[in-house]
Amino acid sequence: MKVLVLGSNRHLQDGEKAGFVAACDALGAAFAQDGKSLILCSQSAHTADPYVLKGAKRKKAASSAVLYRPSLTEKVEEGLPSADSSDAKLWKDIPTRIVEGSWRILHLRAIRDADAVVAIGGSAGSTQTAIYSAELLSKPTILIPTFGGTANENWQYFRGRYYRDDEAQRLLSPWGSHAEETAKSVVETIGTIAKRQAQSAAHFEQIGLVLLALISLGLWTYVMFATPQFIPPALALCLLLSSASASGSILRLILRNIGALSTEWAESHAVITIILGLLIGFGVLLVGGFANLSLNGKIMTIDTYEDARRIGLSISPLLFVVALFLEHAWAKLSRTGLGRIKA
């Protein structure tokens, strides 16, 4: 599980910062012990990132961290360690990922790559923008309000929408001298909230895919067998081929989500997948039209509804199967092409 950590201590008085540092250190150690990977975006001493990383490094656990940096910076980041300091050496073995763009783009990319977003303290600028961006991107967003800042200012909104009463109580726990125990409880709560929200999102996605599948199958059946005379033949053929391609793509997504179809691609977006299926249908239609022109010397015409049904029934099974196994076919083509290039 990848956790993006956000927040800073700029809003705290000097006497309050030691508690913030201790809490971040304990939080990093708990993340490491729980086997969670960290996504960090700043090396500044004003942010939570270096202290969380220090805590993670204290524990010899199977955990990892990556530092995201923007290719463009609007201003010099304050609080960066000097090159020869021990704080600079903290980051030497941490892989860095350069994100094209500014800090806002970097935060969006980090949120997209994370499984959960955690905010502690933070400003009303970057941290607040990031947590609401995470919500819009349907990422589990967990706030630790104990140290004030934007995490506390936005606490009531996120608590009312996403946290159960017992979870909220654990996130509100005072740190003090029991930082290690509190951190373990908070990390456990973070995992629980993230898992529940992910399951809820997957549940709604499955329902949406099933509805889309019923619509595409119903449309194909209606156009094929009901013979609605108000639909022009050419449009009827387009609807038949589009619904067949979309049905194959949707079935592939459903089978992937339930684990019945192996995954070749790292990510899958429902809209892009369905659009790819539609493009396949259009491509097959173009190939068929070109073949007819080459063999018969004339452009394929669809004069009657019977023509549309005949062509649609002959091509639809092919489109359905191709859309269903597009991922595997594309992977094989890619491996074959790469092998030839290397040869």
C-alpha cells in the first residue's frame, strides 16, 4: 500500500514543533512496521516528510519510500538541508521521481499514484488543495487534526463523510509521551479507512459496469431483432457494432475486477477501455469496406435494414471477442515487436 504524506509545521509556535516532529517520526516508524510504502514530496524541515522518513528508517522493516520532485519550481523551497548536513544524507538512498510541471502537477501525480493520502498539520494553500484534490480523485483521505493547521480546519468535513465514530476517536487521540502507541493505532485506522473506501469505490464501479453491459446488450438486441424503421440502416449498423465492441470491453473489465481474467496492463480506465473497443469496431468496418472495394470494385453500401442486420451479425462476434481479449493481443504484439527490434 502506497501512502502519500502531506503536511507542515509552519503554523505552529516554536515550542509546539517538537511534538509535531515526534509524532511524524513515530508515524513513519509505524508505517514501516506495517509494510506500507511512502510517497514524499518535500525535503524541507518545515514539512512532515523528513521526520516521517527518519521514523521509517529507524525500523528495519520491509518498507520503501520515493521522493517526488517537480521539474519546474515557482520559488525556492524554504528549510532545505545543506548539502553536507546529516539531514541531506537522509535522502541519499531515496529514489527520486521527477514530475514534469510545477508543485500543483506534482501533487496531483503523487495523489494519483497513492493508495491513500494522509495529512498532518499543513497550510491552507498546498495541503488543503491536495486533500480536496485527493477526494475528487476518489483516493482515501485521512486527516490527523491533533496538530492544527489545515488538517484540523477541514476535519469536520472529512469526519462527517468518511470516518466512523471509533475511527475518528483514534485519529483525535493525543500523542504526548505515548507517540509510538498512538502512531500504531492511527496507522491501523488509516488502513481500515482506506480499505473500506477502496471496496466501496470498487463496488460502485462494478454496479456501473453491469448497468453499462445491460444497456449495450439491450441496444444490440433491440436494433438486431426489433427492426425499428425510424433508425436509418447505416446508423443501425453503427449501433450494432458499437454495442458489440462496448460489450466485449465491459466484460473484460468485469472479469479483471473479479480476478477471472489475468492482467497484462498496469492500469485500466473504464472510459478509455470502452473507447478503445469502439475504435476497434470502426477499424474493422474500415477494413471490411476496403476489402469490398478491392474485391468487387465498389464501395460497400447499406441500402436496407436487412443489409445492416446481415453485416452487423457477421462482424459483431468478431468485435466482441477482439475487445474482450484486446489486452492479451496487444501485449503479444508488443513483445513480438520488441523481440524483433532487439534481434
